Amino acid sequence: MTRKSWKDRVLRMSELMMNEGESKRHMEIPDDAIFDLPSVLAATFAEWLEEIGGLLHAGKSASLLLLNADGEAAADAGDGRRPYGEQLSRLAVDACREGTFRSNTADGFYMTAVPLWTRARPSRPYAAVAGAWPEAMKPEEAVLQAAALHLASSIKAALEREKAQEAYRQKRRADREAHQKEALILAANRLYNCDDVESVLTEMLQSLERFYPESSICLFLSQDHLNGDARVRPLAFGGQGSDVVTDAFLNGRPVVRVEEQAVMALPMAGKQAVYGVLRLSMDARQWRDSYLSTARWLADTAGTAFENAKLLEQSDRLIKELRLINELTKRLNGSLSLNEIFQYATDELLAIFNADYCSVLQLDPASRRFQVVSCNFPVADEEDYSTDYGFCGIIYNNKEPLILSDYWQNPLVESKLMEMTGSRSLIASPILAEGRVVGVILITHRSPNYFSYDNYKLLQVLSTHIGLAMTNASLHAEVRRMVITDNLTGLHARHFLNEQIQLRQRFESCGSLLLIDIDYFKTINDTHGHLIGDRILVQVSEIIRTSIRPDDIAARWGGEELAVYFPEARAEEAYRIAERIRARVESETAPRVTISCGLAEWTRVSGKITVESLFYQADMALYESKNKGRNSICIGGCASE
């Protein structure tokens, strides 16, 4: 701009100054925090000097300053020179206090201060433009006033630009924050929609990759979890690079260290516990303080989602286990045969734990040894072990379940089962009855570290129900034995003999029945007493039991009468056994007694068979033996109807 153009502009601005209100309106600026932006003031003042420097004779011999209302310099010509600084500062204070143009002359220099107003405080100027010139170069007052107005306008425009730029920056920040918040909400929704631990971990790692693509991510879990992602690792205290991780886990608070690398460790916690630590590392030059809040929010969200997934998995597992226990209990209690219970338990345990081998052992009260009663490894079927041997001995003495991760690395004791099967993992549990160990369950697998702690706890529960089923079956067997057994002689009861004959007549082709009566038994009771009579009954019963075949059925018929049924035996074969019994009774009893016997047979070719007719024929033969003088055996006719 030429000097003439500036002169014209100054004249126009001088005309405006004639109206004080109008001049103040033009000098107003939109922000009262002007001095919070010194860089803006300095840049605007420098541009202003460049534009009007020639008009105001702002050369090396002059000095122009922008001073605040307290007389402190806000901007200068940029060369650091501030001649007559104290005088100019006093003039600026006076100009701002009085709101008028002030000037002074000293030592041949002309000094002046022109006030500037702000919109926020129109009653008092916020600053003043102050200058010092040699008297010969002093500018006109109108020019100074116009230049001040121009500076106020420039400051106003600069502040408005800065305000617009700041608004734009704030909008950009708000947009970024809104976008980030939306992304975080979507990430949270995805995490909370995951219904298993594996999905939660995968989604969390993917979300972190999206938010921090320049970082290295690792997740250290405090509990065992198999995961195909190499970034998921077990939390090892004192391991390499685990110092910040350990601190974050133990204190439950984020840990940030910025050196050459920026490392951030955030606990992944739920309401119940800290489940792991998330570690992010990046170049320190890429680190932003805002990363901490976002990553912490993600870690907290992932911790809650992880806990929910764990609780859901635990609930599903508990429901499954309860159903399994209920079904197993019903099946076990539905059987009153010990052999069936043992076999069913073995099959189910193999399926439940997906194990390689299962062995169920029962303690024999007589020998005090564990006998294998069910096993899917045939070589071990006939094995028995003392109560001090191997894992059975440990469980018998401790009455506690056992878990072993690797037999090859830590065998504890010698075990034939582990050696013969090549197994490495083991879970075992005692079978208890009234607080006593009555059996042991051994479950093995050829892989190390195969069984989990949940497997260990589940086996403990299942073994309790298996023990109850064994107790029920044993009690039932004992009750049945008592029902079908004569207490004195130990032989079967009469009704059991009847039932067995009826049952066998349905599918067998023949059979024989022997009735035995002790001769002169009433005389023995009258002479020696009933205790001796009972002793005689026991002696004769024992002779019968040790003389018959394994499948023959001996019973107490009533009083001193006994009976033996010989399945699939004709009268001739039964007679030989009966004669052996008669001879042994005569020679082995004390006091000596003899017996009279009646024998009858039935065959399917004889026609329709009844138990009553068979007993009738044997009874008739018994009476015939007594009538012949006793101590003899008579054979009746073939029973038929």
C-alpha cells in the first residue's frame, strides 16, 4: 500500500473517531481473554507493523509496543529494543485508566499511548499502543489513532480466526470422541454378546487391534485356559517382562511406564476377582495420554464380559453335572446287583471323563485286600492289592481323592495299572460307606495334564453316589439273604426252595428232590436239651452243604427236616449224593445221629409237572424209609399228574 493510500485511509478513520461511540464499536473485539493467546497477539502485532511501519516512521530510531492495562509488554517490534520503556509503560497505564490518547516529550523524543477497547469491558481499554519517536519524526495524532483502530481490528480478526480454528479443532475432537465412543459401545456390545470365554478373549484382542494398530498386545491370564492365540499367556509371577503386569495384577490398578517404549498394563477384572492383565507396548513417540482411558475402559468391559462368560460356563457345567448325577443315581439305584453297578459305573465314568482306562476296586473284608471288580483293561481283571499298595493304599489311608498330572515325571508310588496301561494322568477317589473306605475308583489317561480340577471334584461327587448305590445293593442282598436263609442252619428257607423248583421246571428237562429227617430228633432234645438239638441240626446242615454240587439247593424244610434239590439230575445220580450225606452224618455227628431220606424225581417226558406232586412223592418215600427202620434212603415214583 502506498503512502498516499495510507494517508487517505487515516483521514477516513479520523472522521470515524469524531463519533466516540462509533470509534469504540470499531475497537471492540470478541474475546476478553486476549492475553491468554500471546502468540496470536505477537503475530498480529508483527503483521500490523509490517503494514503501517512506514506510515508511523517505525524505523530503527523509533520504538512501538503493545502494552496491557498494567503497562506490561504484550508484543513489540521483535528486535527486543524497548527505549523509554518505563515512560511508555506509565503512559499506557494512564491511557487505559482514562480511556484517552496520551502523549509526552522528553529528551528530544515524542512518546504517546493510544488505548484499545474490548467488547467484554467497553468501559475500560484492555491495552494501549505505545511508541517513542525523535521529535522530528513524530507522526500525526490522527494517524496514531487510525493505526490503533487498525491494530484493534486486526487483533479482533485474528482472535475470531483463532476462535473459528479452535471451534473447528473442538469439532474435530468431538467428532473423533463421538466416533471413538460409538466404536467403544459397539465393542462393548460385541463383548457382552459373547457367551463363552474363548469368544470374549478373541473379541477383546480384535478390538484392541482396531484401537491401537501400532501397539504390541499380550494378555496374561491368572487361570489355566487353552487358547490358540499366542498373545494369550499364563500369568507367571517374576517372569521376564512381567514387572508391570505383576504390579497391575496385585494392586488392581493400571500401570504406565514411558521410556524408550511406552508400556501400559491394565487389570482385566470383574466384580469377583482379577482374571488377568492386559499389556500394550508401543514406541514412546506414539504414546498419547488419551490411550489410557480408552484401554482401561476396554479392559474393564472385557473383565466383566469374561466374568459373565465364566459364570455362564460354570452354570452350564453345574447344570450338566447335576443332570448327569441325577441320571447316574437313577440308573445306579435302579440296579440291585453289585456286578451291574460296577460295570455300569465303569462304562459311565469312561464316557464322562473321556478317559482311556477305568478300574473299580472293592475291599474284601475277609482278606483286607482290594479286588478289581470292574475294569476295561482285561489284564487287570484278576488283580488284587493290599491296603498299603500304590494309589489304593494312599487313598485307603487318607480317605481323600487324588489327582496326578504326570505319573512319568512324579510317580509318587508304584502302580501296576499306570505301568501296564502306559498312563500318565490320574484321578482317583475312595468309595465310602459309613466313613469307611470300601472301594476305590481309578481313572487314567495316556496324556499328561489331562484331567482338570473340575474333573477331580466331579469324580468325588460321583464316587459318593456310587458308594450309596453299592451300600443299597449290599443291604438289599443281605436282606434277601436273610429272607431266603434259615438263621440257624444257614441253609435256604423253604419258600426259596419252592420258588427255585418252580423256576427251573420252566426250562430244565429233569430234577430230583431229597427230603431228609433226623431220626429220633425229639428224643435228642428231651435227653440232651434243645441246645444240643440245634447243634445237631447245624452239623447235619454243614455236612449237606459240603457234600452237594455247587448248583444244588439245600434248604431247611421245617423242624428237623431238611431238603436238597438237584437240578438236571436223575434219581440215580441224586441217590449217590444222598448216600454220601447219610454215611457222613452217621459217622461225623456228635452225639451220633442218623437220617432217613426220601428221594423223588421229575422229567419233562412224564407230562405236566407240579412242585406239590414232587414233594408228595419225596415225602412218601421218606415215610417208607422210616417204616423200614430209618437210617436209609428210599426212592419214590416219578412225579407227574
